Amino acid sequence: MACSDGVTAGTVVQALEREGLNVTTEWGALADVPARARVVVVWEPEQAGHPDTWYSATRDALPDAAIVVVCSPERGSPQQLLWAGVDGVVVEPGADEVIGPVVRALLAGYLVYPRSLRAAVRPPPLSARERQLIELVAQGLTNREIAQRLFLAESTVKRHLSRSFRRLGVSSRGEAAALLALQSKAGDMR
């Protein structure tokens, strides 16, 4: 369990025990999660979430563990949690009431995301032109190169990409390319 204090850790332990789960805990910094962990609960600080790279590193180190994050409803880019390998998200307030059932569902192999984040799980489909532009971005082309290849004005490329990034909930070319690769595997962008 990664949380900032023992009181929060105690709240999580009580919630898990109420759900009938046998709990052996160690709490501390996310980097200190033991390699044998079956469940990793991360209670993010209210003022700011942890960097998404922490979650990717945890997923790499613990490929079979269920990872659940308790975060603020105002957390920026919650879809990044999914892309970083998090299995479940619980939004504050009220996390102590649902953390037990969420962990039980994760242990059964489910992904758990609150309704308020549903759009993050399945971004809206892209038009053929938007998909074409994102594919060219994924190939490493600049806006100018894309414009030349498609016989468009560079400002048109910028406008299309900006709209596509907003719709997908990403803020960079790398994030858009990663989402394209993820969705192409799942067949969700068509």
C-alpha cells in the first residue's frame, strides 16, 4: 500500500477486512512495494497525483499484481492511469466505502473504473482524416511534413490534431501515438 500516512493505511486495511479479505500489509512509498505483492493500493495525495511513470514502473515490476489508485475527482488525465497499467480507480470522497469491493473485483480479473471516468476507458472514435493524421504523427512526421504529404495547409493539420487530442484526452504527440497503438490492438478506433 502506498499512502502518505498510517491513518490512511489503516482505513484501507479496515475496508479490505470488512470485505472479508485476509490482509497482510506493508505501507510506504510506491517505490518500496514488495515484489510479492498481489494487490497494490495507492492513495494519491489530494494536492497532486503521482507521475504516471510511477504506475508504469510498478506494472513492469509487478506484472501480475492488481493495482488500484484512489485519487481526487479533479485528477488531471485520469485515462493515463489506465494506459500506465492501473487496474482500478476509486475516486474520493467515499473511497473507504468501495475500496473493498473494488479490490475483490480486481482479484477476480476485472478492470474497475468509476462512471465519471468512463470516457477515459473508451475515447470517442476518430474520423478517417483524424486517424490518418494520428498515424502520420505516430510515424514521426512533423506538422509541416504531414501537410505536404496530404496537400493541406499546416494550420489545417494543427487544427485537426488539436481537436483530435482534445477528443482523445491526450496532450502530446507521443500520448496520441500510444493511444492509437493501444486502440488499434483492440480495434476500437474504427
